Amino acid sequence: MKKTRTAIFISGRGSNMMALVEAAKAPDFPAEFVLVVSNDPNAAGLAWAAAQGIKTFALDHKPFGKDRESHERQIDAALRAEGVEFICLAGYLRVLTHWLVQQWEGRMINIHPALLPDFKGLHTHERALEAGVLEHGATVHWVSSGVDEGEIIAQARVPVLKDDTAEMLATRVLAEEHRLYAEAVRHVLKS
Ligand code: GRF
């Protein structure tokens, strides 16, 4: 089968990236992960990807200051040089420019650690606990210009337990994220 050449964007430890790369070992998985991109050259996940034999492209965003588009134009060039057809954002902690989103519209998805449309943005687990919700979870969605606003592809729910801390809740959600993201990639690239 022809597999879709896919890039993963990370900014940190990259546990969702690892789960995707593991899932892609199944012969019928529709994506092959050909490039891992990071805005942080020290992101822990980069070394793991390289050790798996996956190409990496790290470009620090800081020297670009407010010129986010120049930073992303260089990333975009790296994606095209590698023949990338699809992007999975997995803990990429930069808000993308309208320009990059337009380049990849319909070919870029993200995982967010909350049940969108609730708790867009950061610190979702703390905010879910403060709000007193009984259920929390994760969402995979298409990337559009509004942050965490694209069409929802799939969600996973977990209960919020009585004495949960944000860390406990994050761990429970993360385990679901790892399963959900691979499932969502299968769904999107097969349909
Ligand atoms: C995950 O919770 C993801 O949903 C969010 O950032 C976290 C990244 O974790 N966007 P990891 O780098 O995949 O381990």
C-alpha cells in the first residue's frame, strides 16, 4: 500500500510522536513518518526520533523574533524537500501563522489535551479541575487559523476522579491521547 509521507511537529518530550511511530510499525498503517520538526533544538523527542532513523529538522524560533512567517517558511521548505504530504502536530507549542495553516489546510491535524470546544489553549488539566467537570479528555482536530478551533476528528474521554491532581489527570488523558492519535490518523488517511 502507498503510505502517506507524514511529518510530526514537536516541542518537547514527544510521547505522542513515539506512540505514532510505534503505531506506524503495523504494515497496514496508512502513514510513514519521514520527518520530525521542532522549534526547539533541545527538544528531548528529537534524539529519540533520530535514534529511530527518522530525519529531524530543528529550527529555533527565537532568532526570528516576531517574524514567525520567516521561521515557518524555512520549515515549509524542509517539509517540501522531504516530500511531506501530511502533518501531525504533537505538542508543538507555537501558534502557527495564517500563512503556514493555508499552505497545509486539509493536510494538518493536531492533538489537544481537552474535550474541545472546552478548554482551548494551555493548562487544560488545571482548568478542568478548577471548573469541576466530571469528564475530561483529548481531541484530535483539523488545524485551522483559529487556535484549537478546527473541525473535530475524534475524542477520547476520561473520568475526573475525586482527589485528582492536575498531574494525575494529565497522565490519564495522555494514555488516551497515545491511542487516540494513531486511531485518528488511520481514520483520516483511509477515508
Ligand atoms: C500533549 O498532552 C498534547 O496533547 C499537548 O501537549 C502534550 C505533549 O506531550 N498538545 P508529548 O510531547 O506528546 O509527550
